[in-house]
Amino acid sequence: MSLLPWTITISFAGAFLALIAGSRSAAAARGVALVTALASWGVVLVAAAGFVPAKGVQTLVDVPWIESLGIHYHLAADGISLVLLVLTGLAATAGVLFSWNIEERTGEFFAYFLTLIGGVYGVFLSADAFLFFVFYEIAIVPKYFLIANWGSTNREYGAMKLVLYSFAGSALVLAGLLWVYAAGNAGSFGLPELTAAAATLGHPEQLAIFALLFMGFAILAGIFPFHTWAPTGHVAAPTAVSMLLAGVVMKLGAYGCLRVALPLVPDALAFWQPAIMALAVVGIIYAGLIALVQDDFKFVIGYSSVSHMGFVLLGLAAGNVQAASGAVLQMFSHGVIAGLLFAVVGRMVYERTHTRKLADLRQMPLYKLLPFAAVVFVIAGLASMGLPGFSGFPAELAILIGAWQASHFWALGAAIGVFVAAAFTLRAIQVSFFGKDDRDPAAADAHHHYDPISLPEKAGAFLLIAASLVVGLKPDLFFDWITPALQSPAFQAVLKGGTP
Amino acid sequence: MQPESVLIEAALAVIVLDLTVMRAKDLRSRLNVASLIGALAVVIAAVLAVRNGAMGEILNGVLNLDTLAVATRVGVLGLTLLVLGIGTGGAKIRHPAEYVVIVLCAAVGFMAMASAQQLLLVFLALELASLSLYVLAGFDKSRPESAEAGLKYFLFGGMAAAFLLFGFSLLYGLTGTLDLPGISVVMAVSGFHPLLAVAMVMILVGFGYKAAAAPFHLWAPDAYQGAPAPAAAFIASASKLSGFVLFTRLLWGSASQGQMLGATPGWVPVVWLLAAASMLVGNLAALAQSNVRRLLAYSAIAHAGGILLGVIASGRSGPGPLFFYLTTYGIATAGAFGVFHVLEAQGGAQNLKDLAGLHRRSPLLAGCLMVFILSLAGVPPLAGFFGKFTVFAAALSPAGLGSPTGWLAVFAIAMSAVGLYYYLLILKEALVRPAAAEAQPVKVPATAALTLVAAAVLTLLFGMFPSLLLRWF
């Protein structure tokens, strides 16, 4: 466990080294990036191997940083952060593998990429609200350059929209945190101290603070109606960045809701619960329906991300341990599966066919031309639909059971969302890969020059599929980490139930 | 010995040397020698300022060297060094020695502003600094815009000085003394007087002009656009630092004396309005700019709003957050002007588009510009973020949103999200767009490169370890 802070250091150092290596050769930058991603992931896995689930967080580092404001460089971890750290390492490694074909300004690309990863590691490890916020913002800005420089469709617009939404969300968070800190006279940005300070404020104030914090974070998690940055951003982004955005960056928002907003103002959830559940379910269904009618393959995946993140928000809002643990598992699961989907669409298909229009793809017998991509996409699609055996199933099941305890109505609504998800996924599979048989062999031959799927692509795909399968077949692997963490006093103040 | 005298002596040495030994040399080496002497003097003065430390009142109480004054002196000297450094990175200046001499004179004015305890000296220091800046703004005789900038700045500045002087004279008439501590004593006894409100308004208008706070900001875009880049950097950095410190002193007094004008009822709401208007006007107008200097001018107006918020907050929290904000803002904005200075000398005009492809033409400048602009935008871990953070935290204490100041802080937070847009427009050109076909790699003179890298490192360092600055207070 004590090694975990190194993930941050390794990532930032790797970013710097990649920049230097990139001025020599692209291959060197790639090598540095892969080694960095693997090294930090290795650190996480070593820590995970020796992890003993416990109630509450285990402090890793705690040194005073800005003493006059009571800010500490305080890193800590529990089962929840560990799950997400494993996800981050996985997504980073897969992301590097799937951006192996970046030739232009490679060093800069990986420098931004690893800076983003370092920020994400930092967020998942922070136990001090100020530190949390700093890492959170460090993860925002590189996205702009990654998308605007190396993206595709409408990249400058997509990048700007995404970053402005993120920044607006974090402005709400900053306002909420400062409000608690200043008005509650906290004297420290430690989460327990802030919680104590928030408790001294009046109930209406607490409600407002909760709304600021939760909404600010939820924007990054893609909550309806502030989700529109996500599809545009995902579509504009280069593949590896789409994978990271859907895979870990949206999780930053959800994690912020869970780690900061909920425990900080435990009494406020009861008031806001109906509204959040409603927004979550509307998001699930609405984004799902939009995904159903998209003509751009990547937009389908982009909206499906929003839909799946709705489950996370629903799980967080349900206010019980079962739903919350399902939400954490769903964060992992969606991170893996969405990463896989984007990898297929953005890297395997688009880089070869140079079109993402479903109408065009329908004209190609892709299942023959890119059989590997077709198999991976079918697997990923099944996982995304929540088929048993994949990680999505236990996660969504736990969320639905938990949500049922909170509200029958919204749980049923979310269950409808599962069907919508099945519909848009099946449609995407059908239209894109199995659209048209090659009744005209000559037309099919015209496409036969597609490069075969490269080794890094295969490695990345296997990595992600394996992760989804392992967790799907043995969800207790993660539930055993998550549930004790949710039984800590901080979470118990806001979450009900859960067998100790 | 006081550091001001070192600067004066150095200024004399520069001019004498330039008139005698350096006369026959070319402009570039004359500028380098003059800048070197100036830089040495600035360093010596900074060492002296630190070694003298907070001496308290000196010269029969005309100067009050408290912590804030010492910190401001060092800050001004640091920014002067920065301006001298970036001055060597650009086009040739026709009268290099005079340029350095005027920069040093302005620095003396700024330093005196930071510690003056007497209305007359306050005004003299202000005018010394302002007159130097007018000249600097019009220093580039090869461009008519520079003359326009100088004239506009002078006319508005002269008007502001008249307002200030009128306000000061009313203050003197009401209290019968020129000493700031004396004024605060008399005011505490005599209570409110209608003429005091007039004096307050006059002083606020005066400072509003000088600080380019809306609605008195109209000169700023033209001055920033037309002035030579180092002069604009000086106007935006050191002049802001000392000006706002002086303003804070007039309002809140110093630790040893009671409140000054800040005790006058109705004062805070007016500053509140100025701050809110500046943030609104600055941020919104900046969105529409295509000239990068004008963009930075509107960004400066927006920042003036944030700084005014810090002025209000420093009545309760002390000047630490305000000083941090001013210093780090000054470094970042001067650094950005430094980058433009180098670029403009090599054929670039001032349009945003001229920055295109900077990442190819000069990775060093692009990297430095990224640090400065992101710091201005308030992105951690750069210093600009912590400056905003600490000012907002101070403004929200202790009442949260229970006080108007708290609401202003929330407004400022919202506006900083707007600001990110136009800052990213700059970075989009510099770091994303490809270079124009005919664009050449940029050669950065070593002194300017060193200065810019140092400023970028400082920006990062103060952001990661804010206690380096905050522990003075």
C-alpha cells in the first residue's frame, strides 16, 4: 500500500521523460509511455495484492503543505479507490497500446496523456479536499490539447466544449468547498474536518452546498442535462483519449460525488435524492434513445457512455450500501467496456475505413474484412448490454436492487434503460459489422487492403476483455474491497444498510 | 542605505556611461550594458530591501516599512528585473539608456508608493511612477500606435491624478494633517462627514482609472496594444502591485494604525461594484478580441476585479492573499508580454493568428506561454490558481454567502470559468494550429530566454509551494 503514492510521481515523471524522448524519436516516446503506464499499474497491482479490506481509509502520506490554510498533502486509499486505481492503470496501459500509431508530435501526445493519468491517480488517492481539487483540475487541461491536436471530427469545438463544461463543473465544486471551508470555519481541508464544519451550518445552507458539490462533480460524470459535452468530446477525441475520457475521467466526477459530496453533507441526500434519481434515470433512457438513432458510430458509443454513467449516478443517489457498491463496480465495468468499444470503433475500424458513418459501414462486410474487430466488438457489446459473465451484469444488478429499495418507480425506469441499451448495442453491432453480405464479391475485394489488426491492438483488447470477464465471473473480488470501505463511519452517515 | 537610492545611482551611472563610453557602440550592446547595470542595481536593491527588513517608521514617519512594504519592494524589484530581462529580447530600442533609466525611475516610484505614509509623498511617488510609465508607453517612436498609447495613457492618467489630488486635498482639509496615521486618528474621533464621502469618491475614481477598473478602463486596451511590450508588461505588473498595495493602505491602514477610509460607510459597496463591473466587462469583452495584446488588456481588467475583491477581503484577512495574487499575476502577465515581445521583433504582428504554430517555431516560447496563460486562467498547480483560491477563501470568510463579498467571490469563480475560454484561444493558436507556410523558427535571445524560463519556473514554484510567499505575512 505504501507504494501507491509513487503512481503519481511515476506518471508525472513519465510525462516529462516522454516529452524529452519525443524530441529524439516517436518510438522512444512510445516506449517511455508504455513503461510508465505499466510501472504505475504494476505498483497498483502489487498494492492490491497485499490489500486487506478495512473500514475507512488508510493514510499513505500526510505532510503539511500550505500550513496557513490547513492544507495537507494527504494521500490515502481504501477499497473504493483501489478499484479505481486498478482501472486507471488498466485504462492507461490499454490507452498507450491503442495510440501506438500516433506519429505526429508523439512525445507531446504522451506527455499530455501521462499528465492526465497522473492527475487521475492523484484524485483517487487524495484525502484532502484541496489536493483532490488540484489533481482534478490537472486532469482537465491536458484533455483540451489531446483532443484539439490529435482528434478527429470537429476537434477544436469538441475539445473546447468538453473543457469548458469540466471547468464549469469544477468551479461549482470550488465554490462549494470554499463555502464550507470559510463559513464553517474549518481551518483545514481534510475531509473529516470539512464534514464537521459543514455540520455546523444551517440546513438550507447544507442543501445548497450539497447541490453545488454534487452537481459540479456530476457534470463530469455526464449527468443529464449537462451531458452533451461527453458525446461531442468523445467523438472528437483520438481513440486513446476517448477511452480515457469514458474510462476514467467520467469516473472522476462520479468518484467526487461519492467521496466528497455525499459524506461531506450527509443530511442533504434525503432532500435531493428524488431529483438526482430522476435525472439519472432520464439520462439513462434519453441517452439510450439518442444512441439508438445516431448515424455516427462513435456517437453511439458516446451516448451509451452517458447512459451507463446514469446507472452510476442512480446507484450513488439510492443511498444504500448495495447500490453504492454496485455503482463503484459499474465505474470499473464501464471504464473497461467503454474503453473496449471506443478502441474498436476509433482505432480498429475508423483508422482503417476512414468512415464512422453507419450508413457507409453498412455497405461493407466488415465481419469478413476485420474479423478480429468484429469478434471484439460483439464481446464488448454483450458486456455492455449487461450479459451475465461480464462485469456489467453484477454491477447493474446491484444498482437495480439497491435502487428498488429507494424507489420502485425509478428502479423500473432504469430497468427499461437496460432494454434500450440492448437495443442500441444490437443495432450498432448489426449495422456496422454485419450490415450487408458481400453478394458482390468484387466490391468486397476492393476493401481487402485493410491493414491487419496490429499486435498492440490485440494486446490491449485482450487486456480489457480479460478484465471484464474476471470481474464478471468473480465480482466478489471487488465487492470484498468495496463493501467494507462503504461501511466506514463517513459513508455510513449517508448510506443505509449493508451487511457488516 | 535604502534600496531606492541604489536605483537612482544606477540610473545616473547608466546615463553617464551611455553618453561617454558607449556612445559609439551599436544599439544592441548599449541596451545590453544598460540593462545589465540596471539588473545589477535591482538585485543589490532587493538584497538591501531584504536585509533592512521591516524597520517600521523611518524618516520621521514619512515612510513606514512594515512587512507589506518590504514584500512589495522585493516584488516590484523582481518584476523590474523581469521587465529588464524581456526588454532585451525584442526589437532595437532607439534610446536604450534612457529606457533603462526610466524603468529604474518608475521602480523607485513604485517602491515609494509601497511605503509612503504621507499624502504628499503618496502623490509624488504615484506621479513619479506614472510619468515614467507615460514615457515608456510612448517610447517606440517607429510606431504611431505607441505615441497614441502614450498620449491616451497620459490623458487618462492625468485626469486620474487630478481626481486623486482633489480627494487628497479634501482629506487634508477635513483632518488637518497629511500623515496617514494622523488622518486615521482624526477620522476615528470626528466620525462621518459628507465631504468625506466626496473625498472617497474622488479617490476611488482616481484609483479606478489608474488600475483600469471598469468603468474607468477605456484607456487600457489601447495602451496595452500600442505600448512597447516591456512597457505594457510593466504597466500590467509592477504598477498594479504597488498601486493596489497603496490603495489597500489608504483603505485599511496598516497593522499599527486603525482603519482609514475603509471605515467610511458606503465605501465597500462602491468597490464591490467596481470589482463586479470589472470582472464582467473584462471577461466578456476579452471573448471577442482577435488582437492578443487587447485580449490581455481585457484579461487585466478582469483580474483587476479579482484584485479589488482581494482588497475588500484584506480588511479582515490581512494583505497576504492580495499580495500573493498581485505578485503571481504580475509575473505571469509580464511573462506573456515577454513572449509577445520576442515574437513581434521577428515579424509577427499582434493578432492571435500570428501565434499559430509556435510549438514548432519555438517550443521554448510555447511552453513558457502555456505556463503563463494557464496561470492567468487559474489552473493548478500554477501560481495563478492559488492566488485566486486564497483571495476567494479570504472573501468567503467568515460569513460564506451570508455577505455580499461572498457572493462576489462566487461570481468571480463563475467568471473564471468564462475566462478559460479566451485563454484557451491563445493556447489553441500557439499549441494546436499549424504554423503558416512562410513562418520561420523563432530565435530567442539568451537573456530573454533565461528571463522567461525563470518566470515560468517561479510561476510553477509559487503555485506548488505558496508558503514561499505567504509565510511573510
